[in-house]
Amino acid sequence: MKTKRLFSVLPLIVLTLLVSCKKEQKEDATVAKVKVKTVQAQLEQVDQVSTYTATVKADVINQITPAMPGRIEKIYVEIGDRVRKGQLLVQMESSNLKQQSIQLAHLEKDYERYNELLKVGGIAQQQVDQIKTQIDALKTAIKNLQDNTQLLSPISGTVTARNYDNGDVFAQMPILTVQQLNPLKAIINVSESLFTKVKLGMTVNIKSDVYGNDDFTGKVTLIYPTIDAGTHTFGVEVTIQNGDLKVRPGMYARVSLNLGTNKSIVVPDVAVQRQPGANDKYVFTIENGVAKYHKVVLGQHLGDRYEILSGVNPEDAVVTAGQTRLIDGTEVEIINN
């Protein structure tokens, strides 16, 4: 009798236990939800700025050398000296020039005397013409000697190298290097996709690590007419006005081109995560209380926000806190308030 009563009660006990277990599982599932914070992805007008690295160069560089070997009598400048166009920089040994100048003086006297004889019929015109030809040839030779014994600066600039001392014999290396430091230039290689967007006269922003956040201004002054088939880029020359001479040749610079504005999706930078062991970037969005994984392509870093080129839609609820505990499909509780 007791056995029969036990069997009749047993199903009720089992049913009660099952209901209790399901209730506990439901309560556990509620507890297991990850708490997150979210913001909506925004569609905004964003300046389309492309930044490139470059090495600053002098706009003009002149190597001061004579046309032939010879002894250097005197160098009048030192490294760092600022020189003006036409200034005497180097005096080479000039004995040959002196000899040629004396010979020219004698020929010119002979020419005057021949002209007097020609007037009275004491000499033929051919002789006068011959000495005139000699004088012209000698003047040309003297001019060449002068150009190679007195070396003048062809530009206004700064002496940036000196390779000899007084009394040395010039061989191959330039005696001096003079560079024009204002303006300067930088050449950047721009993607071919932007070929129609880069224009002559476009203003550019330039930064150097030497001066931290200080900005310098330049302009696009030359656009190379062909595309490099290997890199699919084209050269753009930027001229930098350098009146205060703060920027110097050889400096590393970041050159930024502003190519207008475009509507782009923007999210807080804290929402963007990096895949461990890879360079992939991703965010989580929340749809119907469930986390969704999205691989994203980033654009510019805009202060504390990122421009998103692909992977997120406008007004998506993007997770900004708690995402380190998420995987695709995790149930979440949003706690924005």
C-alpha cells in the first residue's frame, strides 16, 4: 500500500524539481547578461585629410667648384654664413689670369698702333682684322679664367658645407655648398586615386617633430604628370615659405592635404578594439539585446573619435564599455543611465 502511494506521489515530485530547475536556469541566464554602455554611430561631415611623410629639401642647391683643378688661395666664408647672390666666395690661384691680362694689354696697344698705320696706308686691313680676332679670343679666355678664379655665389643662401682649407688643391669634391633655405620644398607620393583632387596652389599643413604642435604652411607648386606603375602613386612638390628659417633641409615632416569634406560615420575611439595577434580592428553593436561583432575599416583619428569607412551603419548602437567580455551573440544589458 505504501509502495503504491509512493509511486503516485513521485511524478509530482519530479515535476516540481523540473520546474524549479528551469526557474533557476532562467534566473542564472538573467544574471549572466553582460552589462554594457552604448552610443549611436553618427553620420557627420568630416574633413578628408590625407597625411604623408617627407624629408624637407632646399629649393636650390649650388655646388661651388671651378672648371679645372687648381690651388685655392682663399675661402672667404664658413659653414653657416649667409651669402648674397654675386658675393665672392673663393679666390683661386690667379697667375695664369695675370699673364693673360698682360698679353691682352699688349695686343690692345698693338691694335691701336695698327689702326693708325691703316689710316696712312702703312698696313693692310687684313693685319688689323687678325689682331682684332686675337684680342676677342683672348678676352673670352680671360673671362673663363676670371669665372674660375673668382668663384661667386649664384644665389642668396646659406653655406652648408666646406670641404677645403686655404692652400689646398681643388680635386673632385665641391669647395663649398650653398643652399637656398627660403623657400624650401618637400616631395610627397600621393595615391593615384586622388590624382583628380590635388590641385596647383592647394594649401597644405606641415608639422615637424622638432617643433611639436607648431604648424607650417605650404602650397602645392608642382604635380608630376605621370603615375608610377610600381607604386601607383604620383609625385607632388610642396613649397614651404620659411622666412624665419625655423625649418631646415633634412628635417622629417608630415604633410597634410585637405581634400574637402565628406559624410562619414563617426564613433568614439574607445569603441574600437584591436584583434590580438593581428591588425584587424572591430567593434560590437547591440541588436535586440545581443552583441554583434563587426570588423571595421578605420579612417582618420579625430581627437577622441574614429572615422569608420566600413563595418558600421549610421545609428547603430556601438558598445563603448564592457566589450572586453563580449563575443558574437552574447546577451547584454544596456546601462547607459
